[in-house]
Amino acid sequence: MGRTHAEAIRHLEDAELVAVAGGTRAPGLAADYGVALCADDAELLDRADLDAVVITTPQFAHARQALAAAERGKHIFVEKPMTTTVEDADATIEACARRGVALSVGYHQRFRDVPRAAREVVRAGEIGRVHTIQFSQVFVMYVDPAFGGDWS
């Protein structure tokens, strides 16, 4: 997911990828995107030019990395699942609130146009009270960039 997010960041006007750290793919990612390669999480989080982090590591590392980012005042976008335990999730939420940093958990459907429109229809009460939702999706690769919305 690191490469997916790096590519998405390239298309955002108000964001810039400045560095990556961790994992066997990090050197290639840094080279491909022309950004700094940090030796570890601490080096990455200590960068003054870094306002936010995108955590795409394996699930077991999410809580430790998010807590470290929050303590350094970095805003956080963490891939799902946010953590592997409720206790870690609560600790992460509390640390972000205490430091005043934004915390967002990635879920790809959150940024697509169709689920956003469905949410608004439900919120507006246009279809009555919703008791149950059943969702089924077939994944197909589309060439049309509008398929996923604009990620902003």
C-alpha cells in the first residue's frame, strides 16, 4: 500500500512525499519517487519537513508507529486495520487527541464517489430508515481515473 499512497500523494496539490522508511520495498520506493530514504521510523519522524505520516506497514506495527508519530506531533493516516486490539486503538486515539493531531484510518471505499453518494442518501433519509445493508462488489480495473474520485 505504500506505493499506492505515494502515487496518490503525487496527484494532490497540497501534499508532497518527502521521505519513506521501513520494509524491504522502501529503497525502491524512495528511488522511484525521488525522496529521502530514512534508516528507521525515528529518523523519519524527526524530520522537520514532515507534517504527517502514512502508515502502511504490517498490522502489528500500526499502534507502535502511530503512537510514536502522535508523540512527535505528526498527523496520521493509517491503513486498516488501525490496530490489532481495542486497547491499542483507544491509546492511539487518546494520544492524537492529547497532541492535537489528526488521525484517519484508510478504507478505500471512503474516497469513492458512489459510497459517498449512498451515504448522503441514507443520511438525508431519502430511502427511509435503514435496518440492514448488504454489500457486494466485483473488482475490475478501470482506465477511467474518475472511477475512484479525486482523493481530496
